Amino acid sequence: DTPRRRGMSDLEPGRPGRVSRCHLRTRHVAAAAFAMTCAGPFGVEAAVRCFGPTAFFVGLTATMIGYVLPQIFMTCELSMMPPLSNSGVVTWISRAFGAKVGECIGLNMLLYQVVDLATYTTVIVGYAQSAGYEVAAWLPRLAPLLAIALGLAVNLMALDMAAEVFMVVLMLVMLPFLVALPWSAPHFGLAWDHTFDSQMKTTKDLNLFLSSLIWLNTGWDSFGNLAEDVAGPKDLVHG
């Protein structure tokens, strides 16, 4: 029996010689989801100033239900369509519109990712400069290249190893919030009053408000790049 390295359907106990690469579990998928979709807090401040914190929280919840969940379910369904592949959007577009269109989509996504990685580093350097930190003149030019090189290095890893890296990064990102909660507990009342202050000035910019909410919740189609290595459909959906 020749091994069929095709993902979820290959987990067949008792079949000697069967080779499987299905080793990504729910925790791996969850860590990868954070890395692929979490844009960070960039844009949140501007979105809150548009209509206030209450409207922002309502909009964020509505975005999760009406925009994010449909993407998750649709991507999981497309990812499980046989034959399984880690090509994601490129495979789906190729099946629907042909190989040439799929190639154009692949090149477009490659260009987008390069520009996107470079943009994040530029924004972070800008935050540091606006906070009063001295930034060397060469750093804004070098930082995008370092970010692209780091992204390439992660992509060269095996998916399970990359997922473990994502898990460590997730814990490091969340650690300051976990540490800060007990220290900020005595000030929750003041923060609540300030947050829901009816006198807060708002810009009423609907375009900025909606675009920020959507931009903060993009990237779920990247789940298609895990399909061939996920242990089972439930691990993909639950993650």
C-alpha cells in the first residue's frame, strides 16, 4: 500500500506502512490563527475616536459574528475539499477560474505579504518615534528587510515547529496584559468612567470606523495553507 500524503484522511490506524503528516492539533491551529489574523491594536485608537468606545465594542462584536465567523466556516469547508492541499486560495481560485488566474492570485498574495510585513515595521518605528524614543536613521530602512527575512525563516520551518514558535510568541504578547491586570484592578472604576464618558469628542467618520474594524479581522483565508497537515476537521474548526 503506497502512502498517500494527503492530510486528514490519512489517519488510518492499523494500516502498516501508512505515512501521515497530520500532526497539527487544535492548539497549533489556534496559535497559527493568532499569527495569521492578529493585526495588533493599530487603528483601534482612531476607530474609538470615531463614535466612542460603546459603539466600538458593539461594532467589534458585530464584526466577529457577521464577518469573522462566516470566513472561518467558509475557509474550513474549502480547506477540507479533497484532494487536500496547503495551497489555500491559489488552489481554490485555480479550480474555479483556471491555472492562469490562480498564478496571478499567488503572485499578488506574495507581493501583498512583502509589502504588508514592511508596513508593520514602519508603523512600529513611527510609534516609537512619536513616543519620544530616539531611533537611528538607518533603522527605518533596515527594519522592513529584517521583518521580511524573519518571515521567510518562519516559512522555511516545518508547520508544527512554526506553530510552536507562534505559541511562544502568543504567550509573550499576552504576558504584559496578564501581569498588568492585578496592578490596574484598583483603577477599574476610574477607567470605566473615563471610557464611557458621554462628553468624549467623536469624529463621526463612518468610513474609518468600518474599515478599521474589518482590517483588524482579516487573514482567515490563510487557514487553507494548513489543511494538509491538520490532524482532523475538528482541530481546524476548533482552532
